[in-house]
Amino acid sequence: MQTLPKLENKNQSIKTSSEIELILCSVRTQLNSATIERIKALVQQNIDWEKLLETADIHGVIPLMYTRFNSICPEVIPKSALNQMRGRFYAIAEHNLFLTGELIKLLSLLKEQGIVAVPYKGPVLASFIYGNLALRQFGDLDIIVQQQDIFAVKKLLLEQGYRPNIEMTHTKEIAYLQAKTEHTYDFIHDDKRIFIEIHWRIAPKYISPIEPKDLWQDIEPFSFAGTTVSYLPVEDWLPILCVHGSRHMWEKLSWFCDIATLIHNHPNLNWEKVLRNANAFGCRRALFLGLFLAHHLSGVVLHTEIWQQVQTEPMLNVLAPLVYNELFDEVKTSNKFLGRTLYHIHVRERLQDKSLYVQSFLYWLITGEK
């Protein structure tokens, strides 16, 4: 059993299985000799390889785990398990390449129409963070545009064989775009089996106020797969990724790997801008929680001044155990009575954001609609 970081609260040492410990060791940002030896020791224990592969797949870390195992100790891993990992790794890589081709095509068409579009998560983030499309699992495509461009994007996607995931009249579309609970217009290509989320917000308004207009002045060119796309600097991505992870209660280890690798590969990032963005977006606490857990779970070393500020956040001792439970416990925080609601109230530092979330929760409670 591995014991995760002990917080100040009583009884907050979280114990995990050997399978989870092996996954955590294999996806750390940097591997020192002690971690490598621990991996070699763990793989020779009574590992439930089927459970390990299933868990790693759920957490989106098969590519990272396989590449580490394959370079460190392939000879001591059961051949059937290694073959399964290898097969899954190549299947993910092939699917990622397929989605990348579609994304490049759509971004080119949007550019021809004069629509500024920023790819979100997916292939470009894999290239931006890891420098390798195969090392990040993703299943769909996400594109950020300004709200006024939504209908032009819809027209283009319809011409390319996509259909809306939910059919709406124009009147309902207008109401949908104005709703605080919505942030994407989703489309499906049935033949290609591609799902696309077109974002006019980063998240529902009760989660975060971040909109494209807050980011568009920072757009810069990024070289990707033989072309140039519009992208955002790392200082913008850190708060955005923490908002995304926090929205889903950090249910996947891959999100911490993204944050940790992003920080590790950009040692000169402008932390002053990161904090300024987080303060402006009201997500400083979510950012600090993401940094704290990325440090403990993925091993990233944070700038001394930033780490000191992270450690002064008083709500970490409340929030981190909730995330550990969500990640590792059979009875997850989100399955407990008001577990998700209490997390989302605690993770917000501004009263108006807490109030907006409570309003959305009460609306859901009364109507059953998110």
C-alpha cells in the first residue's frame, strides 16, 4: 500500500492499492532512481494486471504508463499484459492521428471563413504539453470560438456532414446560447464517429466566467502537424486546465499529468500572469488545488514562492481529501450525499460565484435540468 500525502486534518492519510501505486509511479513527471526501483519491485508483486489496465484506461494514462514500462522493465511484465498495453497504446495513437487530421481540416475551413478558432484539449494540447500526439488520451474534439461565430460554425459543420447532437429550433438555440448552464454546442459526424464540442465558454457560467473575449488578446501562432494554428500561451492554459479539472472534481489522473508536464516543460513561465489570470477569473483556489495535487501525485517541482502561496490556501485540507476520495475510493465523493455540491461551494473563493452555483443547484433540484 502507498500512503498519499498526509494533510493536517485528522485521518487524512489516503491508502491506495499496489496497482494504483504502480500507475502513480509510472506517470510521474520525472523518474529518479528510487522511483525506477520501486516500479521494478511493484511489477514483480502480485499485481492484478487486468485491474491495472482498466484503471489506467479510465484515468487516461495508458500511453504514459506503457512508454515508461516499455523503457524501464518490459522483461519482467507478463507478456500478455505488456501486449495488451502495447495494443491499446497503438490504437490510441492511431485514433489520435485520425482526429488530428479532422481537426486540421476544420481549423483550415474556419480560417478561410474568417473565424478565429482555438483548439482546446485534444491533439494540440497533446503536442503542446508532451511534444507527442500519442502520449495523451482523448476521445473527441473541442474548439473555442466567440459566441457571435456559433451559427457560422454550425453552417460550416453541417456542410461537412455533421449534425447537432440535440436538434433545436432557432428560438431554442438563442435561449440555449444565453443560458448560464450551457457552454458548448455539440455536433456528431455519424460516418466518421467524431464528436465535436464547440465552446463559446470554457465551462458553464456557474462553474467559471471565462469566455473567449477574455483570452483573444493573448492568441499567438503555434506550429502544429505541419501547419500553424491559433493558440494560447501556457499562462492562460494553467488556470483553464484547473477550471476544467475542478469542474469534474479531478476524476482523472491524466489531468494532473497534463498540469505537471506543462509546468515542468516551461520552467520560465510567467507566474505573475498566471496568478493575475486566476484572480481575474475567480479560480485561484482551483488553481492552487490543481498545483498542490499535481505536485503530490505527479511529482512536479513548483517555483518556491508559488509553492509557499499554495500551502497557505486554508481550504486545501478540506478539498484535497475530497479529490483523493473521488480518485481512489470505491465510494466516491460525488456519490455521497451533497458531496459534489459541497466540493463546488468550497472550491470557490468569491461569494458571487458560490451564490451562482447554489442558484444552479437549486434550479436543478426543482426542475431536474442542469
